[in-house]
Amino acid sequence: MSYQISNNNTFTTALTSPNPYITRKLNNMEEARIMKEERNDWMKIYHKMLKGLEAMIDVQKQIRDMIKIVEEANTTITEIEGTILKASNNN
């Protein structure tokens, strides 16, 4: 079994594998892969939520436009009623 002695010689640690750097690097690569997958999953959810919000905003804009059209139609109908009442009162 090989031992690694620190620079200040205050403690000695036993290595867990012949080359701990490789094991540590492989573990970090696995962690990086897992983190990337998680990030991709969250990005998919984020983009799906954005699309949903955009659809809701579009619907709200359409409803607002419909309300404006209805208000204009209501104003026109009110003016027509007024004109009809004036015409009927004059006869």
C-alpha cells in the first residue's frame, strides 16, 4: 500500500486507488454529466413555461382587442338608438 505524506509532515493519508486524480476526475465528470442533464431538464421546463405564458399573454391581448371592438359596437348602437329616437320624436 502506498502512502502520501503532506508537505508539512503532520499527517499521513493512505491512497484509495493507485491514481486518485483519475478517480476524482472521473467522479467529477459523472457529476458534471448529471448536472448537465438536470440543467437541460430544467431548461425544458423553463421553455415550456415560457411558451405557456406567451400563450396566456396572447389570449389576454385578444380579449382586450375584443373588448375594444365590443365597446365601439356598443357606442355605435347607442348612437343609432339616439338617431332613431330623434327621428321618431320628429314624426
